[in-house]
Amino acid sequence: MIIDCHGHYTTAPKALENWRSQQIAGLKDPALKPRAADLKISDDELRESIEGNQLRLMKERGSDLTIFSPRASFMAHHIGDFETSSTWAAICNELCFRVSELFPDHFIGAAMLPQSPGVDPRSCIAELERCVREYGFVAINLNPDPSGGHWTSPPLSDRHWYPLYEKMVEHDIPAMVHVSTSCNACFHTTGAHYLNADTTAFMQCLTSDLFTDFPTLRFVIPHGGGAVPYHWGRFRGLAQEMKKPLLKAHLLNNIFFDTCVYHQPGIDLLTRVIPVDNILFASEMIGAVRGIDPETGFFYDDTRRYIDATPMLDAEARHKVFEANARRVYPRLDRALIAKGL
Ligand SMILES: [Zn+2]
């Protein structure tokens, strides 16, 4: 089977966006503040939003199951306070759960956290546990920069984050390190802020001993790892200067990269530089880059083509990238599949 570890609910019915706009309006005028119960989306509307979009493309492109989380750019943790984020995260997670119930063979959830700038990450634990226990979610998205491009939180290696890591280890779930909308004019959201954050998260781990403290903690760094695979020699050299162990021992038991790199040479490089055990298939479809590549005639985010075509992977390695690695990195997903006889 082919597991796509990175998909967001970018096609949710318009009512969701309208509710969020109302919530934001309510920050200035409390009389406008909506209740969670004011949002009404039927199962038919959910079905329609998925069947003609993600599910259609999954079938056309030959992927089977997507690890599905709320729309990343809409998380916007910088808006409002913890209560704002908490209500918003609960609503978005519930919609992903309902999608996973409507299409249990094709979607399984990953949780957005109710992060808020300057708020202790402990505040996210209740939502994390609710999503794991009640919704059967298999992962979380962790935003290393809830300020939206101003980087006001401590690095991921700081003890600030440890209470969340303890819960991740306890529940055996990985985190995809995933920022949200940039509200810093210097950083385009998907073209700069996302890739900066991927690179930054990796370097924060490299300079620390985080995985000595948490040997079983796992991060998936999306978007092909930002600049990391391309500059692997730089990172190896910096680690050497810092007297850190070789990166394979220092980071690669804990850090994994997805394949959301939207051209063949990028995937060829990723699969050449990064050990195959650390690469997970993903497309982030339907996401930031929706067009057709005029050089190939195929959609940029049709990433399966690049994996199939790269000369660096044989059949066994491809199986790891498409399925086996995801089952190892997301043990709760593996258990859910085994329970279905898969
Ligand atoms: Zn994403």
C-alpha cells in the first residue's frame, strides 16, 4: 500500500472559513464571537469536499491512505490567545476525525495543537490526548514558531517543549514539525517560512542533545527537509566542528524527511543523500503548489512519479518509502492497519 504521511484538509467547506472569520471579528467585538456549536457542516458536505478533491487525486495517482491534519496555514496560532486557539483546534481536529470516519480506508488523523505564543506547551496536552484517545489520531503537527514568523519561542531542544515530548513518547506518536501562516512580511508563508522552519528545526536538533534525553522521540521534517538534504555536507561539517557524533547516530534515529519536493532532481538528491530508512512518502496534496509543471505535463505535487522514477531506489527501498517506514515511524497507524488485517 502507499501511505501519504502529509495531507491537510485544505478543501473544507466554506462554512469553516466563515466561522473562523467570525471568531477573529469576535476578538475585537466580543458580541460577534461565535460558539463552536454555531458551525454546522453535514456529512454530505464533508463527503463532497473530499471525494472530488483529495480522494479523487489519491485514486488517480495510486496512493491509498493519507495521514490527514487540519489546514496548516489556517492554524495561525498567532491569532488571539490560548482560548482562541483551543476552540479553533478542537473544531478543525473534529472535522478531520469526521473525514476519517467517513473514509476509514483512506484517511487517518493527525492533530493540530492549540498552541499560542508565550503560552506553556503543557496547555496543548489535553487536546493531544483527546485526539489520540477519542479520535484514534496517530500523530501531531507541532509548530516551532506559534508567533507566525517572529520566532519568539525557545528552540525545539529547550526544556520548554519537554512536557509535550513526554506525552508524545507516552502515546508513541511522532510530530510533524510544521509552521503556519507567516505574519512577517519578509517570509512568504509556503515559499520561505515553511522551508526556513524545516531547516531551522533540524539545526536546533543538531546543536542539542535532545535525543539523548528522548531516545524514542520522532520528528518528521516536511517539505523534503527544507534545505537540509541539499546542504548535508554543511550540516555534517558543523556537527563535526561541534564535536557531535556522526549525524546518522546523532539525529537519524529520530528525524525523518518527507518527499514533498516538487521536481525529479530534488527527489533524486533526497534519495541519494538521505538514508532510505529516513524517507517517508508524502505529497501535501492538495496544498501550496497546485499547478501543472510545463516541463513534464504533470502536477508538481504528483510526487509518486518522482519516487517511481528515481534511480536511487530499488523495489525494496521503494516499499520502505511508500509504506514500511511510515508504519515504523507512526506505530499507532501500524496498529490500526494490523487491526484491519492490513
Ligand atoms: Zn503541510
